[in-house]
Amino acid sequence: MGLEHVGPGSAKALITFSPAGTSRLLIGFVAGPSGVWVLAVSVTERGYIGGVGMSEKFTGRCECGAVTYEFSKAPDFVANCYCKDCQRSSGAVMGTYFSVAADDFKLLSGNPRSYPYIAASGNTLERNFCPDCGARVFTDKLSGFPGQVFVMLGSLDNPEAVKPPIMEIFTKFRISWTKALDVPQYPGRPDGKELSPAEREKVGAGEGCG
Ligand SMILES: [Zn+2]
Ligand SMILES: [Zn+2]
């Protein structure tokens, strides 16, 4: 659910059905003749998750819908990452993710399969995938970012609800035809922490972020 800004006098209602059968009803109301805030109410098969006066919830899911999650606080950190792990695990040119406090991130359904990974920095973490559809949904147990979960932006039901990336990292792996955003660019981690190739081999670290 969420608050949506629309023009005076306008209103809209939207009903969507996901392939996995999760239904969602969004109903908008105009607050008054000059009021422009519309309050949306969201109902899913998991039950009522929001309504008048309640705080906004962000929700998301894997491709097949088995894994679903929610959190409350709007993310501050959003990044595009071009590391080899983000490329390989997503099959795309980069991964876009944001951080959420671990105690705010709630898994609503599904049993994600975790894949322990050692980042190029030597930090440890676990990538979490849906065991049914294989979608990478979130990363947790990050030794470098305790108490944080990094969630893939594309898994959000409404990616537009989260602000754009504030930086691009591991740009040394950027594919030449991808265009840089007008935000700070870092060849690796912003702090430059990275093991040497020999050290990486010794501990079994990859070429990924974290
Ligand atoms: Zn899935
Ligand atoms: Zn990455």
C-alpha cells in the first residue's frame, strides 16, 4: 500500500492478479476538493496488510511468487553493482539493490535457499534465492554490514517507490555499452577494500560485492 499524489478531482481504482494467484486490491480516494492525497488499501490472500492511517509497507516477491517479503522503512542506500557476482547470479549486466534493517525485513512466505559467498573484500555473506524459480531475492548475514539485508530492487512490487541509486560500484566490471548514471562511480567497493588475487584464492573469495 502507499500514498500516491494525484491531481485534484482525480481518483482511480486498480485490481491486479499475479500469476501465482496473489490478489491485490488497491482503492484510491481523493481527500477533498483541493486535497490531492490518495490513500491506497492493499488486500492480499495473506490478509489485510494496510489501511487508513497505517504506515506504508514495501512488498516484494520472487518471480514465481513463492518467496514474498515486506518492510516498513524507506531505504536510504540504493546502488547499482556491476560486480561479477551480481552479473552471474542475476544473469544481467548489473544488480540493483538497497539495504533494509534486518529487524524490519520480514519474510512472509517461501523458504529461500541460501548460497554462502565470500566477497572480493574477504567479507562473508549469503545470497538468497527462491528454490522454485531461482530468482535472487536478497542477501543477508553480511559480515561487512551487520544488521542489514540487501534486497534486489527488481523484486519489489513497486520499484518506483524506492529512490534511484545513489552510487554505482564495481564499475571496473561494467560492460562497455552500459551508460553510467550521474552519481558517484567506484571501481570496486567505495572504501576500496579488496583482497589481492592470491589472498582471494587462498580464502576462496570471488569477485563480488559485499
Ligand atoms: Zn520463486
Ligand atoms: Zn555486486
